[in-house]
Amino acid sequence: MVVLGLAGCEESPPRPVVLEAKAPEQLDREALDDLIAAGGDPTAPQTLRHVLFFPSAEKAQQAAPALEVLGYQVTIRHSPSAPPERQFLIHAETTAVPTLEYLQRSRASLGQLTRKVGGVYDGWELRVASGADAGAIR
């Protein structure tokens, strides 16, 4: 568990607000369950978008060629309203079967690549395109 902040009012002393922290692997499992619940096929190739943040355009441009060599389609965007360490983001898209093993390997390798150039790997998402529950899963 992680203490995130304090909650309370003037009449009572503040008390810690405790939220359960989830491991990335648990989040991946839950996202795959959401994919199934939304009518997606977890055994079929999906378009996955990985999100990586960088403090500068130079850092993002430094990471882009390594992602392209790995087969990702790379888009760099500037987000001036984001915190300074997240001003530039990369969307790295690929098509793959989103198995738990694939997601864990991707998280590890993209996290390592991103950290090497001073960035942060934020995770992945995919879009379910069928049915009333169509939308992004992350």
C-alpha cells in the first residue's frame, strides 16, 4: 500500500488516504480481461500503442531510431501543458498478439530503452473497435 496524501476536515485531525498500488503485471492482466469483456479477441493480433515520455525533443528524437529498428511506428508529440519531465511523448505503435508474456517483455525492454535516454515508459493501450463497449483499454 502507498500513502498518497492526507484527507480530513477542520473538525478532525488529518488521516492518511491509503490506496492499493498495483504491480504492472497485475494491470496488464486486468487490461487483457477488459479486452475480453469488451468483445476483443486476445489471441488475434492487435494494434498496440506504447507511450513514452521525455523531458526534451532531443531525448525523444534520440529514442526514436531504436524504436523504429524494433519495428515500431513512431510519432513524437509536444505537450506544453505537461510537467517538464513529460513535455515530449512518443507513441510507438506495433501489431502483436497481446499475451501477458509479450506485454511483460515489451514493458521491460521499452522501459530500459526509455530510461537510457532519460525518459519514462508510461505503459500501453489498444483500441477495441467492435460493439457498444468500443474504446481504449489500458
